[in-house]
Amino acid sequence: MAADPSIETLPTPLSGLHLLLTYECNYACDHCFVWGGPSQTGTMTVESIEQILREADTLGTVEWIYFEGGEAFLYFAMLRTGIRLAKERGYKVGIVTNAYWATTDADALEWLRPLAGSIDDLSISNDVYHGSDEGVNQAEIARRVAKRLNMPVDFIRVAAPGACDVPAGVGQLPAGESAVLYRGRAADKLSSLVEAKPWEQFTVCPWEDLRKPERLHVDPFGNLHICQGISIGNLFKRPLVKIMSEYDPDSHPIVGPLLVGGPAEIIRHYELAHEDGYADHCHLCYKARCALRERFPDVLTPDQMYGDI
């Protein structure tokens, strides 16, 4: 499908859509941005995946479609269908997984063989949060089998709280090891394990390109997240091309203050009560957003992103 001519007004081309196929996960990791867990609800349907891909087609700038969660492999039939639909449209396809399914080489082969030739990036979580210290390392098994199938693969590792000399991931978690970002469940479960820093010093958002995003997450409800839990629109309610062409970061109730002065500016702008210190920028931002959810329910959404399940 030809690109919509209004994309010429976009501040920067959106090149990646990351589909949160489900909020459900077999783990409930302490560091999880999206509060993934066995009791979470919200899973995409074939119809919703098709609609998202049609919106990406119309926009005309998207190159990558990622499937993640939660844990996308919990809904394997839906995952396979989504991958097939994306590849038929000419997109590069990636998956993020915890590899719970790779209990043996033979089992991993049964899971991955149907995807061989269709995956351009397989990112596997491999750290203490995902069971890599529990004897059998399923991530290692999955990577070994993926390489046997000539599938591009690498590990994602999140370091323990307070780990020194570990860079934080910017945007999509990169291959290799990244520091914990204290948002989502990590804000509640891990932030007390590190020394708090004065809230006034968090004057920028160092991790996301809020003005010119090249990558966005879309969840099962159509929410388009510039950062997990900060929506810039719902593509089940408005066309993606309109959301992107009309996106005004300076007037956005959360992004605007973040651009002016980081999470600290959210506190000042809305005159929010606060603690003296926080673990990092994300911790302060997340707690400020929690306090503002009733005021901006269509922006600070859905409940799943804030542990309200």
C-alpha cells in the first residue's frame, strides 16, 4: 500500500513498531517494565494484529515489527500468524522471549523450526531474573538451537540493582548487559535496594527520544506507548498516520514537562507531593505518573502498565 502523503509532515520517520502480543508472562520478574505475570490480562487477536499492520502499511515508514510481551511464546499460534502476516508485507521481524520453552535442544528445535527463515532478530533474556541461575540455562539452549537454524540471535541481560559500570539501555534494550531502570514493577520491588538520589537532579529523560521517536510500542488495546505507560494515542481509535503527524510533544501533558526539565519538572508543573530521593530518573517519573493517572486516564494507561490488575 502506498504511504499516506501526510507522512511528509512527520518530525522523523517511525521505523519500528513493537507489538506487546500479550501482557501475560510465565514469570513475574521484579525488573519488568510492564508488570508482566501469570495473572495479567490483555492479548492481541488476529484481527488486532492485522489492523496494526494495515496502519503500519499506510504510514509507509515502518521497517521492523517486533513481537514481545509479557511472553509472546505463550500464544504461539498467534505469534506464528503475526510473523507470517508481517513477513508477507515485507517487514523485518524480531521477537523478544525469555525462552521458557527451551527445556532441551529437541524441544527448542520444535518451537523454533516453524519460525526458521522468518526471524531477523531473536532477542533472548538471559539473567538472574529469568532463571539463568537455576541449573539448566534455557536461554543458552535457545540460542544454540537458533544458531543451528541460522536465526540471528543474541542475549539481553539486565544487571542486578546497584551494579557498577553497566550502561542503561536507551530505547529498546540492546544486546548485552543493561542496568535496571526503576519503572514498572522495578519501581516497587527494586528501588529500595539502591541509594536514593535527590529528586531535583532528575532534569532530563535520558532514555527515550520523546521528540522524534523512531520506535513505539503498541499494546493489545491499541495504546501507542512512547515509553511504557505513556500513550500518545490509540491506533484502534485513530489512524496511526494522524497520531504521528499530529503528535505535538510540547503540548503532551507528560512528554511536555519531561522535555522542559525531566521527571523533576513533572513534580514542579503539577505540584505533586514527593519523597526526597529516588533510585533514578525512571523511578521519579513512574511515581509521578502514578499520582496523575486519574487526571490523565487516556494518557497514563492501561492499568496493566501500572500494576492495577
